[in-house]
Amino acid sequence: MIEREKNPEYLNSFLDYMITIQNKSQNTVKEYNYDLATFLKFIKIHFKLTEETNFSLIQYSDLSIDTIKRIQLDDIHAFLSYLTVNFHSKAATRSRKVSSLRVFFNFLCLKNFIEINPTQNLETPKLDRRLPKYLSLDQSRKLLDVALDEDNRNYERNYAITTLFLNCGMRLSELVGINIKDINFSECQMNVIGKGNKERTIYLNKACINAINNYLCVRPKEGIKKDNKNSHEALFLSERRQRISRRNVQEIIYRELTQAGLDTKKYSVHKLRHTAATLMYQYGNVDIRALQELLGHESISTTEIYTHVSNEQVRDAVERNPLANL
């Protein structure tokens, strides 16, 4: 939850603009608030406006717009350096901060809070291109076997959750947000709300439909909490009979990974999204554009990380060289 009283008014105005005009999700706006709060705390240190040495205790609500007008590109570079040295921030983290700062200063210029945009020539930190970690086909099957353990009283629910992750490549936030009414069983498809509050359609295969139907047979129908989470509409419920939380889902997958003998430091809920995308690309002959649509990526470059091929495919390509048997 955003503590607006800790923010200067121009920051709250920016957050309101993101919600009402740009239609950004609550999660996105919370990330903006966190990134910009971190930046404003740094500015107080950088401009010697505070004697507080504990970064988390620095107050920034009194940071005036006149101080913001003083900020130049070099000050932003100093902020990114500060993140690297003091917080050991990775390039991806700094890249997100850069993105937040660009949007924020664009807003301040648009609304005439400031005249000069210091982020105009700000470059994005170069990201390391690493292959995503994912489960193999055998490991994925093993995880599903563990999820189907009938000794667990919630196995129908847990199996449906794991099946959707491994077959559809959805995000954690998308899964916990599913409502029963979002599912069209006759068309075998489901609508989810993805990043940026954007709605997209996910198609459900037979495994997903069967897993959902089996869970719906045992899903509680009475005693569901009336709350602001619309728990009565939610597909997945916790044992407290309210919409399942992200933390709860993470714990479920963590236990399944542990029981399957898989490294929980290497694999996580998000790695199941990587797994689904990789398996579809490797075994399903899926077009990269179709995969982009399925995963809800804005940029095709994000999807391209799944076009890596396994060592077996590389070896097979060499063996198939027409000169191989000469």
C-alpha cells in the first residue's frame, strides 16, 4: 500500500496521473512509488539536505519542486552509481529505475512543474543477455506428479495451479487474479489481466480444462469471505476461503519443487513461466510471434530469449549436416 503522506505533492500527482490517465495497475504504480522514493532519498543525501545516515529513515516529503529543478543528468548518473555501490543493484534493477525516472520527469515537464527534462539523454544500462532457467520435460512431469499427491487435501487445487503455470506460461499475478467468470469452457479459453493492466486471452488445452473442472468439483461453495478481493468470484481459494494470495501460491510451488527434489534456489514460480515458453518453443513448433502473444510481451526482443535451443538440438543439427558421413 502506498503511504501518500510520505510523498511530496508532485509525486502524488504523478501517481494519480498514472492510475487515472495512463490506466496503470496498482502493482505498477507501487513500483513507481518505490523507485522514485528511493531516488528522492538519494537526492537529499546528494544535495546535502539531510544528516540522516540510515537510508530507510530519510524523509523526503519536504523535498521542494525547486530542488527537483536543480537535478541534472550527472545527478542521475550519480544515483545509478550509488545503487550499484551501496545496494549492489544489478543492471536490470537500474534499468527499471531509469524507466521510472524517464516517465516521472516526462510528467513533470508535461504538467509544467519543470522546464528542462534531465532524463532526455539518459541511457538505459546495458543488460546481460542470459538464458532463462527452466525445467526439462522430465522435471516438469515430475513436478506435476508431486502436485497430484492425493495425501494433500488441497491436491486438486494445487495440481490445477501447477498445470496452468506449466501449460500456459502465465504470470503469478495473472493466476491469482483469475475469476471463474473469466473462463469460457465451451471455447477453451480464459481472459487474464497482465502487466500494465492489459487484458489478453489465454487458450486452455485439455490438461488445463480437466484440472480446472476437477478442482471446481471440490472448490468451497459456502463460507467464502466477503472482502475487497472479490473472493466469491475467485477461481483459486485459500484454506481461509478467500482469494489465494501470491505468497500462498509461492509456498505451494516451493513445497512441490522441494518434494520433487528440484533446486529451490534455481527454480521458482516465475521459472515455471520460462518452462512453459521453452517447452512450447522446443516441442510445439510455435512461431515466435504466437509465443509473444501468448506470454503477453510488448516487445518481441523479450520473447526471443526463449528461442535458445538445447544441446541435443545443436548436436542433431551437426549430425544432419549432409557432409557428416563423407
